[in-house]
Amino acid sequence: MTKTFTPNDVLRYLYKETSPVEKKQLEEAMLVHADLRDQYLQLTSIKEQLDQVQETPRKDTIQTILEYAKSQQTILS
């Protein structure tokens, strides 16, 4: 019986969340089905781009957090 893989299965494979059996089945399916392989390559590219994103909070957000922490110190003291 041939298993049908979904984009979610490919995503789980990318993040190493598949069982050893499912991993092997998916790898074999990607060798045969170009559309499945293309999904994997697209998701790999997207993951690499997301891994490079670095967010920095605004200065006023940091200041608000510091002020809140300071106010909690005086309450607990």
C-alpha cells in the first residue's frame, strides 16, 4: 500500500519529528515524486530564511519591562 504524504508530513520530516519508518518512506517517496521533493526544498528554503530572522524589541518595551520588574522588587521587599 502506498502512503500519501501531506505538506505537514514533509514539515515534520524537516524538523526531524517523524518515526524512523516514516522517515524512510518519505525519503523513498521524494525520490519518486518530484512534487513532494519540491515541497521539501521549498520548506527547507523557508526554514533557512526564518532561522536568519533576528527580532529586537523596541527600546520603550524594554524600558516598560525594566520598570515593571523594579516595581515588583519594591513590592516584594
